[in-house]
Amino acid sequence: MTNSFLKLATEGNKAAILKQQIICQYILGGDSSITDLSKAVNLSVPTVTKLIGELIDEGFVHNFGEQGTAGGRRPNIYGLNPYAGYFVGVDLRKDSVMMAAINFKGQLIDETTVDFLMDNDPRSLDRLCDVIQNFIRARKIVRDKVLAVGVNISGRVNSQTGYSYSYFFVEEQPLTMLLEERLGTTVYIENDTRAATYGEYMYGDAHSEKTMLYINASWG
């Protein structure tokens, strides 16, 4: 197992970006044949076939075999390998932290909420990392299969640079870098309201809406 293409995509590698598009299509559209996939991502069948073969070798995509049709040749169906890796979501609140783990196919593994008093200092950051580490260990997830941890935090957040200017702005380093050093995996941060808005847009009641307004009336 390797997550090299995930990192290469962020560096602008063309083949890795195309693989990322294929993964996104499988997330949004579900399992499909190579022919249907090539139409969805607007790539030639030979190109998609090559990329799918590499993704299978890397362990991210699985060949589910032939699927019956009304007539004619039965196509092989491909989709995401749920055991390829895992993602951990962390939602920081006023006096608690909610965490959830999903597999590579987006299926919920487990979720929990634990008490956590957030202070704006390095010790609080260390405690947060301990809470996340304990959550991962308790679910018996192999560490090198944790592909990324996403952290939602209130206040001013720059998700592109990885800086949080309201909390844990304690060193001249992005918060993502501080978390990655402690957790040993890729970390992304986002403002909690923006993250919740996007979640509702992608999978909530506002799914497929062209315009939506999300109001976060909370402790902040």
C-alpha cells in the first residue's frame, strides 16, 4: 500500500491528478465499468484502463468482476477498495471534540465525542493529539493506512496555507505542520462552519442545490 499518488497530485503530477479525478468520480458516482468511467471523466478508454490498472496495483481500486446485463458482453465493474486506507475527521468544539473514522469508500467506521477543554497553548495542542492518537488506536486502524486527518476549528483559518490565526497560533509554523509532526500523517484544517456547510452541500439536505445558506448559531 502506498499513498504516493495522493501527495504527487498536490505537487502537480499530471498522472496523479488524473488518478485523483478517477477516485473522486468513484466517490460521487459509485462503482462503474471502465467505459462509463471514461465518459464521466472525459478521458479515453486506453488512458483510463492504464490508470485503473495502476490504482489496482497500488491497492486503491478493486475489480469486482463481471456484472450481468440484459444482453451482450458483461463488463467488469471497478470501484474503490474500502480497505485501501482511512480518514479521520476531528471537530473541535468549546468543551469537547468529536471524532469519526471512515474507510476509503466513505463508509463510517466509528465516531465518538470526548470531553476536551481547548486552550490556546502548546500543552493543549499536545493533549489534542493524544486524544486523536487514542481514538485511532482504539479502532485498531493500522497507522500507515491513515491517509489523512481533517481538523475543523473555529475562528480564522487559512486551509490553503494550513494556518489557524485564532487557536494554536503559538509558533511560526502552520498548524497543519505542527499536527503532522505529532500525528505522523497528512493533516488538513478548515474553519468549522465552512466544513459543515460543505458537508451539508455534498451529503446533507442541501445536496445538489445550486445555492444554499448555512447558519452556525453556536457558542462562538
